[in-house]
Amino acid sequence: DGGITQSPKYLFRKEGQNVTLSCEQNLNHDAMYWYRQDPGQGLRLIYYSQIVNDFQKGDIAEGYSVSREKKESFPLTVTSAQKNPTAFYLCASSILPGTSGKYEQYFGPGTRLTVT
Amino acid sequence: AQKITQTQPGMFVQEKEAVTLDCTYDTSDQSYGLFWYKQPSSGEMIFLIYQGSYDEQNATEGRYSLNFQKARKSANLVISASQLGDSAMYFCAMRDGGSQGNLIFGKGTKLSVKP
């Protein structure tokens, strides 16, 4: 059964701690993305990657870091430098842009992070 | 700058009736794609329908259709025969024609289907 898994679904951390959110896909997609969603808002792009060992900053990368050591995995670290880390985080993947016209992004179930 | 606008924060529809969710976009690109996603209370984003900027026909997927008016830069989602399970947040998104393929999302419309 192909898809994207994110764990855990709920995560609680104390302020000042780094936390890593996992994202794994078995869709054989080259591109992977991390989004942040705040209440009443749409999704905002944090980081994306189109190939292993390479990634690019999105619109709100400050206070976040990522790695892409394997095609299947794209973990996101929320660092203590992120001023308002409490949010819903969604991971997505797609075939490489440009491969065909329609390449929708497939999303994982999300991780709700609460920092107190 | 590219932008997606969804002007309806919330909508109500009676079960079995049709509903239109509005979406307007702003881009200077000639090649772009428009998407609609559904987000139930569980949080996962579910892809519904896609429209390419060069597609001459309006996209349809089952009970979902996209009313694409290129000159007006609008891409409204029409849901026919609403069901209780359609209650969710709906997001319009646009992908530009560049190689990055990143999506820009609107703020969403919360649809509530009444029995």
C-alpha cells in the first residue's frame, strides 16, 4: 500500500528543545516537501527537495532544517530558533515537476506539534 | 507575485444540493496548473481535481468539476449532490510553470453540509 507516513501524529516539546518530525514515502517520488499550517490559514512551504542530498528553502525556512539522505525520507527539524513552532506540519511528495503536466502532491497525515 | 484568493471563509449547503467554492488567482505565467484539495478534520490533504492553464475543457472528477474562466482568472470548484462526508476545508492551489513545481495555497473555505 503506497503512501506517505508521518510520525508521530501529536508531539509535545518544551520551549528551547529541537524536535525532528519524520516523513517517509514509498511512492518512489523524487520530490518531497514540508509545509506548515496555522489555524485558519493555508499551507506555507518550509523546504523542498527534488533529489537526494539536495534541498531548497521555501517561503518560511527560518528556524527549520532538513536532510535528504535517502529518496524515501525527508525529516524536518524544528530548532529552538523557530519563534512560533506550534503548528500542524504536513509532508508531501510528487513526481519531478516537468515530467508531465499534472503532478499533484500527495500528502501525509500530518504531525501536530505543540511547544510550551 | 503569485497569489490565490478564496473569499469564502465558510459555506453551508443542504445535503444533495450543489455548491460552488470560489477561487481566484494571480499570475503572470502563461503555463500554470490549478488544484483543489480537501482537508477533513483528520488533517490529511486529499487531492480532488486539476486544471492546466492550456486545457480547453473544464476538468471533471466524479461529483467534482472545475469552472475555469481563464480571462477572469478564476477556478471555482463545483460539488454536485453534496454529501455529509463533504464537510471539510477546501483549498485551492496553484503551481507555476517553472521547474520548481511548488504549490501556492489559498486560505481555504470551510464547507458544512447540513442534513
